[in-house]
Amino acid sequence: MLRIAALRGGKRHALPRTISDSKVLNQSLFRTFSAKVDGDAAPPKGTPYSKIKIGVPKETFPLEKRVSATPETVSKLTAPGFSVLIESGAGAASHFSDKDYEAAGAKIVAADDVWKSDLVMKVNRI
């Protein structure tokens, strides 16, 4: 059976053979990765997700049938609040319609608007 060593306070501790018997694992490793929420803490720095636009243009490389975002990935991006802009017809070669992307939460726009996004997702280089 493989035994793993854990670092705690600069010292090396051998972990027990079973996780259920591990007080070291429960007390040190899980506590290390838990975060405290403080009501008086300053708001995090950076740009809120709701203000970030992600653009997905149509691929122009010859015979390219892939698209950099599927409706499933668009729904995962829009869930935390990102705005996703899809060029009209971007997923047609991959058998994704514009309605699929709209149902996932994306906005269908012209190519010019996609390239004005904060972040552009593309399969091939420009």
C-alpha cells in the first residue's frame, strides 16, 4: 500500500494507511484549504465577472469544423456571470445552431462586436 507524507509546519508526517483513522489528515490538510469568511473584509480586487465579455468568432481556417465554445461551455461561463458573445453561425460547422447558444445564455452578434470583447476564444491562431 502506498503511503504519503504530509508537510505540516515544515515537518514531515507519515499519513496512516486509512483515511478514516487519520486525525492528521482531518485536522491539518482540510483546515489548510478551508477559507474563513469575514464580514468586515474588503471586497476583492479586480474586474467583476459581470463586466467581462468573452467573444467566440467563427473559425476561418480552411476545412476547420471545430468551434472554441459549445453551448455546454457557454452555460458554464454564463453561470458565474460572464457575458458571452457568439458570432452568428460560429457553431454551424460543428452542428450547433445560434438558438442552441442563445438557450445557453449567449448573445449572437456580428463579427465586429465579437472582436471588441475583453477576451476572445479561438481554436486556431489569427
